[in-house]
Amino acid sequence: MQKKNTCKNCNSLNINNFCSDCGQPVFKTRFTIKYFFKSLLSAFDLEKGFLYTAKMLFIQPGKVTNDYINGRTKPYFNPLKYLLVVGGIYAFLILWLGIFDAGLETVSGIYAHGPAQENSEKLLRLQEKWLHFYRQIINFIPLLMIPFISIATKRFYKSRGLLYGEHLIINSYIFVQTFLILIFLTPLVIVFPAMIHYFPFITVIIIIGYFSYALSGTFRESFIRSVLGSFFSLFTGYLLFILLFMFIIISVISITIITNQ
């Protein structure tokens, strides 16, 4: 029989909650179903700060962002992990419920009536390729957008003297929290199917609204100025994002044409 104070990995006698020799944690329970799900949550650190961070970003987003950039990080879920978890859930839901495809149809329908879109088969094919590519990278869109939005917020709030990395943290929390709000709204699509065609517009309203609310708390300024900052940051960030991807696509097409000659 193994002694109770013996490490099950290296047989060391120096055990508290972890073995002092090899670091093996001390398991004082059987692997029940409850313990399995607890371990699953622990693997993503969801039981340590995720719910608290989500709650605080709803009621006091300025406190979360200011606490984190000022070094008080322990109570909060890491912003990058928060982005990956929430962004992943959101991407899964909008693809699974058909929200993404319906949104593309709505936006494509608007563009289809524009003068530049009339009878342009090449443009339609290019659009289809772009949308297919966009669908493939949808999980990474939040991660890709935040650096560009952070460039814009750093410019708009230049007088605050924050580093670009601090803007990345602020925008990671704010931008991803809008996705969490949208996650709560996605079940409404099942109850009200017609709502699926208006989801792109709902998304825009929620992003601008929450951004304005969160920026107001973060920079302790009037809501009106935060609305201006939100419009500037989101529009500029999205424009930079689109320009970069247009450059990448044009470069890939050009390289393909040159190599095939």
C-alpha cells in the first residue's frame, strides 16, 4: 500500500497540494463525472475569472480595462484567451445557425443593385472567392481586426499617452464582449427566423453601442465623445483591415498570373 503522504509519480514524501520534487498535483478524489467537467473547465481556465470578467465587462467595462493595463490582472480572464473562447463560440453559432450565409446574401443583394455590379460576371466570381475565403478565416476575424482598431483608438486618444499594447488589451476586451452579447441574441433566430436577414444590421448597432459605452468608461469621458471615438475607431480599423486583405488578394493573384506565364 502506498502511503498517503507519498507522491504517486515519484514516491517523494514531501507533499502538500503539489509534490515539492516533481510538481505532481495531489489528487484527493476519484475521477467522477463532476470532476471530469471541472477538469475540462480548468483546462481552459474558465472557472478562474471568465464569468467574473464577462459580468464586469457588462456593468463596469472601464474598471476591467483600466485595472488590467495598470497591472491588476489576477481577477480577470486573460484578454487573448477571452478572445479565443468567445470568438470561437460566436463563429460556431453564426455558421451553424446560417446567420453568416444569410448575412452575406443580404449584403450581396444590396451591392447587386449598385451600378458597378451590373452584369459583371468576373466581379461576381471574385466576390464569391472572397466570401469563400472570408468564411474559412471567420474564426480569426476578431484576432485580425483588433490590431487595426487599436491603431485607430491610439490615434483618436493620442493625448492619453497609452502604449499600442495597452490599446490592444482594451480593444480585445471591448470588441470580444460585443460577440458575447451577440451570442445571447443568436437563439432568437430560431424563434424568429425572419430576424436572420437583419442580423448584420443588429450586429453593427450592438458593436457601435457597446464600444461607445465601454470607451466612455475606459477613458472617463462623455458618451457623445465616446460615440465619435467608436465611429472613428471602428470605421478606420475596418478600412485598414479591408485594404490589407485587398492588397494580399491582389498580390496573390498577381503572383499566380506571373508564375503561370
